Amino acid sequence: MSTNNLQYPNRLHIDDKFGSWFSGFFDGEGSFIVNKCPNGLGSPRIRIGQRSDDQQVLDFIKNKLCIGNVTGPYPTQKGKPVSFYQVTNNKHLAEIIIPLFEAYPLHSKKSQEYLIWKEEVLRKHSYFINGIPRKATKEEVELTQKSKLMIEKLRKYNYFQV
């Protein structure tokens, strides 16, 4: 199922200063993640990790966007605890995060990850838009797996491309 023509409400209410800052910050510190749900569909989310002594920036983001949650601190092998901001609610991803990145585009290689991740968000959003759960089709499961692999491949550093 193509998600190119689907329209969703834009519930993004931020100023340009924050939008530009967030896009740049996410470009450097954020991650687009797609996991597989038990129903076979993707489970997209965004996550930003920071050392816990910088957790206030994650709280700032949560307060500005009015979505997501901040968790941590969690111990690390390096000894410096980390905290995370993440958004997992698909409606928030479709109606707030996607409009944010459409208005304030990413400029790094992460912009390619975004396009793949966005398709997963919109596919899942269209699945739940009527609130009727169903089992994912074989095609949807394959598309989710393909999206997950493509994002992982884009994340690998290839110094020969530099």
C-alpha cells in the first residue's frame, strides 16, 4: 500500500527558532528506529541519547513538543550514565514529528533514513487510523523488514564514500 497520498493533521506548534535548532540537533544526536511488532508491522520511533548531566536538553525538547518521554539515567560501560528522549506513539510521529522534519529538513545522511522511516510511520498510521486492528499482510511485513535493513545499512560508516 502506498502512503504517498495520505494526509494527516499537522499538530506541530513550534517557532522557527526551535524547529531549526531541533532539526540540527537531531541530525547529530538522534536516531530513527524501526522494530518489528508482533503483528508484523513496523514499530517506528525516534530517540535522542545524551549524557545524563545534559538531561535538561531532553526535558527541554519534551516540553517544547509536548510529546514523548525522557528516561534514565542508565549506566553505560564507559561509566557515564545516559538518558533518552523518545517518541513511540505513532499518531505523534505522524502528526508532529513528520511535519517537523518536513518543515525543517535534515541535512546529513540521516535525511535518507528519514524517508524510509517516514514510510513506516505512515504505513502504520494508516493501519490504525480506523482503530481496527488486523494482521499485517505478507507485503507489509516484507516492507517493514526491508525498511529496517535499509536504515541499518545507511547507518554504517563508509569512509570510502568521503
